[in-house]
Amino acid sequence: MYSEAQETLINLFEDALVLGKRFKRDVYSNDFETYYNKYKDFFVNVNESLREEEGKEEVIVELARIIPTYVNEKLEKVAQKRKRELLILDYNMALVTYVLPIINYGDGEYRKTISEKIVELWNNNISNVAIQNATYESITQGFKQRLCYITTAVCENLGKPDNCYELELLRNYRDEYLLEEEAGRDIVKQYYNVAPTIVKQINKRDDAKEIYNKIWTEYLSPCIHLIEDDKKEACKEVYSNMVRNLQKKYIYS
């Protein structure tokens, strides 16, 4: 069972890497369905086998180690620190958008246990940014909310609704400008990876309201004015600085 599982899970991860590079709202559901069906029988069989296993906890850990171990081996071959960091962004994206949702989808009492163990091993060994377990439902719900975690949190703090002018302007800027070029897609990828953790860390603080007000003043309000003035490249720099500085302050500090 292990050799088949190893090959299948590695293939799933490599497929997810390819899919992650075209991760967009308009193709996600079709891509997910295609690749879920490709791996569906494997996970059904795994779940049925675990029901019969006496030492199922050990087997679950063994299965969960396959992808993190494979990724570690890939990263060990990369000498440059910056290149490793960029690869980890892609690996995080692949795991969260396709691998974990495919594992979690459908019936099977052991699916979530396996995915949660993968997340634990991943966070301990691969990523400096703690990723969260993900489901197809959470990803598609995120699309409905357009995944503007920080900007949404800031606007909520200011008493603005989810469809307010500022949020719609920033979302359109992301969808129609940033996602149309490679550098912009890299910024959005990084944002997707770190923003939920940043918001979670800020929300734990007593001065969360003041922090969100500062983010609005220093980053989002200037961004909005730059977009209105059709200075999209200047906005990209402000947006990128926001992601980088908030990550440094609320994740790495």
C-alpha cells in the first residue's frame, strides 16, 4: 500500500503545482472536479483500508509524511535562499488550493485526520508561514468574498460593508491588473499565503482597531488614490510593501 500511496500522493502534489499556476476563480471548480475524480478512488480505498487497520494512527502519520518529505527533498537541492522562498510560496499555494481540498472532499472519516496531519508536518518542516487546513468549500467561499482578507478586515473596522466602493476598487485592481502580469501574480500569491495569518494575529491584540486604522492610512487609502489617478504601478509598490511589512511585523517578529 505504501509504495502506491507514495506515487499517488507525489503525483497529486505535482499536478497541484501545475494547477496552482493557473489558480483563478473562473477555472477553479472545473480543475478541481477533474483532478478530484482522478484521485477519488485512491482516497476511497485508503479510507476503507484504514477502517481495517489496527495501528491506523501510525499508518496515517506514514501517509501524511509522504508529501512533506518529498518537498523537503526538492528544497534541499536548491542552494539559493531566495529561490527556496519563492518555491515555498508555490508549494504552499499548491497544497492549500488543491492537495488539501482534494483529500478533504467527499465521504470518509479519516480524510480530515490525514489532511490535518499533513498540515502539522508541513508547518513544522516546510513553511515559515503557518498554513491552515483547506476545503473546496472554503476556497470557493473565499472566491465569493474575493479573498481580500486584510482589506476586508480594515474596511469592517471602519464600518464599511463588503460591497463598499473601496473594496470593490481594490478587488478590481487585483483582478484586472495584478493578476494580468507575472510580478503582480507573485504579489497576490504571497498575499493569499500570509494574509489570513496576519489578520488572525492582529485580531488577537487589544489594539487591533488602531492597527487596522494605521493600515488604512499608510497603505490602503494611498493605494485607492493611486488607482483613481491611474497610477497602477505606483499602487503595486505600495501594495507589495504592505504585504512585506505586515508579514515581517506579524508573522516573523
